[in-house]
Amino acid sequence: MPTGVLRWCNCGHPPPLLIRRHCLLHKALERPPEPPLGLPASLAGTIRQVHDVSLEPGDRILLYSDGVVESRDETGERASWVTAGARQTSSAPWI
């Protein structure tokens, strides 16, 4: 990214995560969700917003789907790898 500016739209997915200097910047890229992509404009009710944020060298952006955090095992319980990841990140440094 030659400009160092990230531009994105939130079309109903969880917000991207910004990781800077090995720390998650909690809610740094959180924006109000908008209607799903592909929904006709007449049904959306709003004009899609494009968000901008300036990144620093070394910043990392993690994009993920709600399917990741809502994964269930064959019994319908939250998948063990999801809960293990939640325990691991709960002790991570937060800003």
C-alpha cells in the first residue's frame, strides 16, 4: 500500500482487527455494520460508507468471517479450538 491508507466497507462482517507492535488495538477499526453486500440499494436504506485509516509500517490487518467465531462442533457446542483461542487471547496485551 503505497499511501499507507486502508479503505474498507463493513458489510455485516465482524470488524477487521488492527495489530500494531504485536498488540491488538481493541476496537480501532470498529464501525457500525451495514447491510450485506449484494443487497439492492433500494432495500439497504443507506449509502454505503467507505472508511479510511492510516497505517504505520509493520501494522497488520486481520480480516475474518463470522463463521470463524461462530464455529460449532458436531454436538452444537462452540468448537474447542474457538474457546482455546479465546482463552489465549484473553491474556494478550490490549490497548
